[in-house]
Amino acid sequence: MEGLPDSKDGLAVICPTYNEASSIESVLQFFVSALPAEKELWVVDGGSTDGTTAIVNDWAMQHPNIHLLHNPHQIVPYALNMGIRASRGNPVVRLDAHTQYAPDYFEAILRTFQSTKADIVGGPMRPRGETPVQQAIGHCSSCVFGIGDSQFHQEQHEGWVDSVYLGAWKRAIFEQIGYFETDLVRNQDDEFHYRARQKGLKIYLHPEIRSYYTPRDSLKKLFHQYNQYGFYKPLVFKKVRQGMRLRHLIPTGFVLYLFSLPALLFWPWWALPLAIYAVMDLYFSLSAKVTWPVRVTALAVFPTLHIAYGWGFLRGLWHWNFCRK
């Protein structure tokens, strides 16, 4: 197709894994059945103990374009860098084992490269949960009250953006701006995309690039996830300052406000921001077009998201500026 990245090897597809035995087979089935036929898959495993690698090896014996690499460092940026360096195809597409993909996922990526001439393309992050907790997390993480104006959380948004979910990259950009930062356990994709934009590269989000992410299944896991997002975000901004937005700072302000609540003993009016927050929590939870169990669960999900991210951000500010050698 004219205007697309050109490679006789087709697509290079990278999938980091760790204990994904319950989901990796669906990813492999998707890869084998999806067009175009010319593509290679590099599964980069971080030491799975649940049979993930045995499943991948079984598929690799039947399909010579499926490969398995072992990542002794375990974390995702090492996996991505290993897969990118081992592969030859162009463009490079990232897959996630917890995500389901539309049959034309790869074709939509290629069409978007062709029509936009972008350097990086991707689709929105569409959550798809089964339990009320997962569905509530999906609602809250796609809602402006939950995550602000983040564009790749908006399912119908199309246009030039700061970052995309997962992502597909022209291979040449790795020679231009380098690889993924290996000290970022989380947010390595954000940092990479912010760095790309800083170098003048263009990122395009297209809703026709369809995938469906499975949210965490408990508030405890959600707290840990967003606490890590918050913790590593100050390091991202330390590396690439232009990525900072107001939405990144509001949860931190909320947590600082919660720490100040003893001031109620002297100034009762200090409860006003908390009352406003409670009203917004009620509105965005109970007005959602979901079942009542999901609406009620969302009442707890919103503050979990905000407190986890804000507390993680505060820890990260301290750690990356004062504790790291």
C-alpha cells in the first residue's frame, strides 16, 4: 500500500508477557488469523511460572513466524526493547496479553499510517469488564471526572494526540529518538511518546483501531495500578517536561487537601471542597448508563483512582528528586 512503512518482512509485533496462560492463546489465535499474512510475532516473557512459555512454544512449532524471547529483567520496557531489536518488520506494533483485538486491528493500523503519514498511530483504550467492579473501573477510567481530558480514553476521538494506547511505530523512529526507558516500570509508553513529540514526530489516534482492555478485578489491584502510574509520572516529567498537563496534578492536590482535613476543627467551611467532590462523585456515578450495581461500585472507584494516583505522585516527587542516587 502506497505511503506505508515498507518492509519485506511485513509487520513486527511485540507482546510482553508474565504469567498470561489464561489469555495468551487468544492473542496467538488473533495474530495467526489476522491480516496481513506477512508479519512476525515476538513474545517476550518475563519469567512466567504458569505455563505461558509452553503454550507459546507449542504455537511456535506450528507457526515459524512466532518467536519466544526470555526477559530476565521482567519489566515491560526491557521486553519492548528486546523485541524491537530482534525483529525486522516495519512498522512495529505492540500487543498486550490482557487485551482483545478487532479482526482488522493490523489493517486499521496500516490504513491509518497510509492516510495520515503519522510516525506513530494507535487507537483509544476501550475497557471491557465482566464483573461490576471491572465495569465500574471501565466507566470511571473513561470519564472526564475519573481521568480528565486524556484523549486516548475517549472512544470516538480522532486526531493528533500526545499518546495512544499500546501503539504502532515506524521502525526508523527508534534510530532517531532511541528506545524505551528501562527505569520506568509504568508510563514508559507515555515517556516515549512525549519524547517523540518533542523531536517533532507526529502521533495519530484513530477509533477504527479497535481493541478492548480488561480492567483490574478488585479495588486493591486498581489502587496498586494507579499508585504506580502516579509514582513514575514525576520521573516521566523529569525526562520530558512538555508532557505535563493539569490533569496530572489535580489528584495530588486532592490528596494534599485530604491531609489538611484536621483544619475542620478550626474552619468548618474547609469542608466545602470535600462536599463538592462528593456531589461530583454521586453525579458521575449515579448518572452513568450502566446497571445499578456498577453505579454503586463507581462511587468507590472514583476516589480509589484519585487517591491512589495522587499519593503515588507525591511519593514519586520525593523519591525521584531526593532519594534516588
